[in-house]
Amino acid sequence: MLAKFSLARNLLVLASISFAAGLAGCNAPNPFLTSSAPPQAAWEQQQASQLQDLGRRATALDVDNRDLHTELAQANQQVKLFSDEITLLRSRLAETASQLQEYQVAKVQTERQLSALEATTTRGGSARITANNSLQESLPVIDIPGIQVRPDGDVIRIELPADRLFHQGTSQLLPAAVTLLNQVAGVVARNYPRQIVGIEGHTDTVPTGAISSHQLSAAQSTAVFEALTSRSRFPAEQLFTVGYGANRPVASNATPAGRARNRRVEVVIYPETVDGT
């Protein structure tokens, strides 16, 4: 019995030693695995480096793409501005050509009116029309506060805003218009006592209701004519009236300020004079 127990105990010890040796063998480094580990780590490190480099390149491309989009938007905006400026210049060129044509027509009409006036006054024996080339030299003495006075070729134009003369859309004079017209009449009478004076009515492009813009401008020029002649400051044969409607703007009708500028009556001083005989 004791011999059997001793044999079993010895077998158990041998088994334990074999198991421990087996464990020790598992924990020992494998020469094949140890030799392949460094290449695997180097490959993984290389892949990580390549991925980082690709990430940096992608980020740089994104930045370049955003910059290009910004520059493209700016370029498109600049092209739009240039296009708008070209359109505006073409519009102004067309307006200038139209105004030049209208000026030429108006000049012919004025010359015909002056010829008719000369013929009428000559037949009546009351006056004759003569040229006066010294008109331009007298321009600096004209000073009307708040009123624009400008030379235009061989004539002088005194621009009176219609909004300061008339009730809106009518030819009815405002109470303050009498003072303004007397002021203008005084300056003209002192500096150009015998000059032919044209009274031009102008409107903007906004419809005036029951009457046309030409009718309104003609009625307004007539109202100013009557105001200037009613106090015997000017003889009727020294003045003439004309209504241009909206055909001769001096500003754009696209803005309220431009339309207000175009609503006007211009007192135009001509070189010719009317001399009593």
C-alpha cells in the first residue's frame, strides 16, 4: 500500500514538473515571431506616415479650393460691376445723343421764332433785333442765391425748380413763387435789360393726370411769362415761351432727386437784343 502511494506521489510530481516546463516553454520567446515583428511595425509606421501626409495634402487642397471659390466670386462680382457700368454708360450715351438731337431741333425752332419776332416787330415799327456778342462777359455779375445759373453755348440758363414755383402737377403759382420770380426778374433786368428771354417749361417722366407733360410744361412757362410781364418789368415782345415736357432732362428720372431736378422752368438769356426805335 505504501509503495503504491509513493508511486502515485512520484507520478504527480513528475506531472507537475512537466506542466511547469510546458508553461515555461510557452513564455519563452519564439525565434520566428521575434524575427518578423520589426518589419511589421516599420510597415505600420510607414502607412501611418503616408496617411498623415495625405491628410495634410487634402487639407491644403481644401484651403486652395476655398481660396479659388472666393477669388471666383470676387471676379464674378467685378464682372457684374463692369457690366452695370457699361450699361449705364450706354444709357447715358443714348440720352446725350437724344438731347443733342433735341437741342439742334430746338435751336432751329428758336431761330425761326426769332426770325418771326424780328419780322413782326420790324413791320410794326416798334423794335428791331440785333446781335450782342458781349453776353458771355456779363455772366460773372449774375448771382441768385439758391438758384443755378449756367452757360450753355451762347446762352445763359437760369434754372428754377418747379417745386418752388407751382402746386404739384399744376401751373398754379405758389405764394412764395412771386418773391422768387421778382428776384430773378430784377437780376435779369439789371444785367440784360434788352436781351431776348426764352421761358422753357420742363417736366419729369411721371404722368401728370388729365393733361400731358407737354401741356403742363407749356402752361407753367406761360404762368411764368405772365408773372414777369404783369408788373411791366419786361415787355411782352422781349419774351417767348416753349414747353418741352419730359424731352430734355438734366438728370436721371430713375431717382426722386433726379425727377425733382427735371421738374423746372428755365429762363434762357439769348445774345440777341430788342432795341426800341
